[in-house]
Amino acid sequence: MAVTPTDYDKLYIEGRWTPAAGRIEVADLADGGTFASVAAGTPADAEDALAAAAAAEPALRETTVVQRAAWVSAIADGIESREEELAEAIVREAGKPISSARGEVAAAAERFRRAAEEVRSLDGEYLEGTTEGHEGWRAIVRPEPVGTVLCVTPYNYPLSTTALQVAPALAAGNAVILKPATKTPVSGALLAEIVVEAAPDLPEGAFGFLPGRASEIGDVLAGDDRLDAIAMTGSSEAGKHVASVSGMVELHMELGGNAPAVVFPDADLEAAAAAATKGSLKYAGQRCSAVSRVLVHEDAADDLVERIDSTMDGWAAGDLFGEDTALGPLISESQADWVMELIEDALDRGARLVRGGERDGRFVEPTLLADVPSDARIVHEEQFGPVVPVTAFADEEEALSIANGGDLGLDAAVFTADYDRALRVADRIEAGGVRINGAPSHGIGDIPFGGVKDSGIGREGIGYTVESFVQRKTVVL
């Protein structure tokens, strides 16, 4: 049944909650209607947040590792204390099944805890001169915060990805401006409340919460010289735009993906089918690291398609608050339009529809396409939908040619029993990460995650992100 829309009518700027002139209406993807009305910042609000963050930098530089570790640990406690509220918000605004939403809340809390651990391990160096003329030189190299970090977060993991940006930035001693995705700002609003309550001694302006439409405040934020770093998760097109308007800042971007799963005939096909199905259908495929295409040797293609078809039987749609529900809707009607466009293009080019292929509003049926030609758009464009397109290849060289044929290179997977081939193919695939005999996965943040080509700049992961948000200063004695 529908809920009464919740009102989040304030921004958090200069250490206080501030009413906003505009609003963002957030759809309820679980029950229909409107879930929440969230404040929408203006260009003037963006200017205020930037000024407040810059003013907070000197005070933040005086903080200690002990203080900052205490802040992020307390925020983790706050997230856990509001687990059900946060999980419900993720279900309603993002359309994620409740079991996945709870997992996201737990991941967000753990990321804040790990940020406390990582910042405690930050250290510097003591060096002595080793070249002629520099005898007797001594240098101290120490980490210090970069300054102000703009965090631009995505709709698909509105809490855990936000934690992956905000926690390392705060722990490293930076001022943070959080600009959540317009489609899913409620999780960010709740996190902002938690930050304010858990860390009341944060310097004024050190944390800002600024929801708003990218068309109105995006360039004002990203193009400002007071920023020192931008952390962004989103589409490649949006990332390129942000990079084009930004100044001399540290860019930390995890962008689009189109991960191939390359399956050789000696692989465990049952395991490959299970991994490909889960990798494709989890959160209806709306993940940058989703398995977006399956490339299989022609000798095993029919067998693998049958196994994937059978495995897809276990992916049930239904009430998003049902514990057994595995599939939900896409984030918007326009996203469903896009996925259907890619399905239709593949069918027009000769692909065979094995199952699915229909939609109802935002919901697209889990779809399996066989005999997808390598020139189909779905093979090379990011789909963000619950579709498993299967393309056959004749040999290793053709598999690599198809896998590397597009502009994206975030993740990939290789399935084979041949150790040498696994490493050889992994080495030649153009991607930031390759998993052997499993779907792409990066856990809480202890493994680096990021892409090549149009899939991003830099690597995410708690420790890796902390390093991105500090700079090394050398003091020569």
C-alpha cells in the first residue's frame, strides 16, 4: 500500500539545515505514487556550499587521525542504528528488493568502519639525499588532505557507493560536498542526518548536503576552482562532461561498463551459467559491473544457453518487500525504453529470443537472447537492464576482438579450466578488472575497482580512495 510522502525540505550548508526554494519529487518504485519530496539546491546554494567548504579547510587540517577515525566510526554506528529506515528508502526510491537493500546498508556501515582503519595506517617517509650535492639532505614526506571533495553519487547504489566516496574523503581530513543522484536523494538525506548527529564537532562547513538537478547546479559545482577533487560514479557521458568543465582537480571516476563473460568449452558450464545469470540479473542489471554480454565458444553455445535458461527460472519478480523477491523494476520508464531498444536491435539483426523480451511500465522481463551477432548494439553499448545476450565465437582471437571492441573497459570475466589460457586472456582483455571463473565482484572495497578507456579514471576501494584524497608534501631539512 502507498505511504504518505516524506518531506526532506532542507539542505545542509555551513553547519546548519537550510530551507530550499525548489523540490525534487521522488517516485515510489515499490507501491507507486510519490515516496518523498526532497530539497533541490540552486546555483546560489552551490556557491554557499563551496564557500563554506573552503572556509572549513584550515580547521580540518588541524584535526587528528584519532578525531577523524572517531567521526567515521560513529557514522557507521548511526547507519546500523537506522538500518530498516535506510533499507526501506532504498527499496522505494531505487526499486531494489529488500534483501539487497539490507545488504547495501550493511556495506555502507562497513565502508565507514574500514575508512577509520585505513586512515590510521596512513604514514609518511623519512628520506636522505643520495646524489652528489645533496649529501646531508633529509626530507620528511607526509600525507595531508587535498582540501574539498565533491562527491557525485549514482542512483543504483545510493547509500553504499556514497559511503565509498564520503567515508575516505572525511577520514582523510577533507571537506565534503555530497550531491546525490536526482532519482535517489532520500538515502543521501538520511545519511546527512546521520553525519550531523554522529559527528557534532565537525568544523562548520566541513560537510555539505546539496541535492539538486545536475542541469542547474552540476556545472556550478564541478567547474569551481575551490574544489580540489571530484569523486563521481555515473555514466561515461556524464563523466566526460564533468571532466570537461572541471579545473585542475583530482578526478576519481567510476563510469560505464559493459562486462563480457568469456566462456571456453572446457569451463564448468553449470557454474558459468549460474555466474552469468546472477551477474546479469542482480538489481535488474543496473550495475556498472554487471555481466552485460556472454561470449561463448561455438562448441558450447547451445549447452550454455540451455543452462542459463534453466537458471533464470530461479529469479522471481514480485513485491519488493518480499524476502524471496529477486527482481524489481528499472529506475525509470526511459531506462526501460532504452533496454527495449537494445533488445529490438539485436532481434532485428538476427538474434533469437529464448525467453522474456516484454515490458510492463518500468519492469522489463528477464530476457535471454541467443545467437546475438557481434555487431548488435547490445554487444558494445551499456544496457543497464536484465538481459543476457549470448554471442558465439570461433577461437580465442575472435573472443578477444569482440570483448575489446567497444569504448568501455570496466570489468570482465573468463571461464576456463586452463590456467594458462585464463591468465593469457585476462592479460589481453582491456578492462580494469578480470575475474576468473566467477562474475565480476569487488566486495566492500579491499580490492581496487575502476576502468580503462571510457570507463573511468582512478581506482575505488577504501584504502585506494583515501590515497586519492591526500597529497604528499615534502619538507626538506
